[in-house]
Amino acid sequence: MANHLTPEELSEALGLARKQVVRLCVETSVPIYHGKIDKTLFVRSVTAAGHRLPEEATEELLQATG
């Protein structure tokens, strides 16, 4: 799995709506650069800000990174 995902790909992987992913990026200052989001930065920033993400999906996303 790639390290940079579109909001649609990230929303599918996490089981969230695309709008929720974009909203969380804005709230946590995670950049969307050329339509892609760094999945590790997204997961770590969102969880550090106190938001809960589906645990199984989060672990799977981070495991794919290494």
C-alpha cells in the first residue's frame, strides 16, 4: 500500500466519509498535497488530537507502512 493516499482511499480504509477525512485534516493541520494525504501523519496527528479511529483499520494502515 502506498504511503500517500487520496481522501477517498483513506476514507475507504478507515470506514469514514470523505468529508470526515478532509475535516480531520483541516482540524489537525495535516496537509493535503496534490490531492494526497500522508497516511502515517494523518493517523498519528488525528489520534494525538484525541480523535478515535477504527482500531483495526488504523493498525492495518500503519502495518503496511512498516
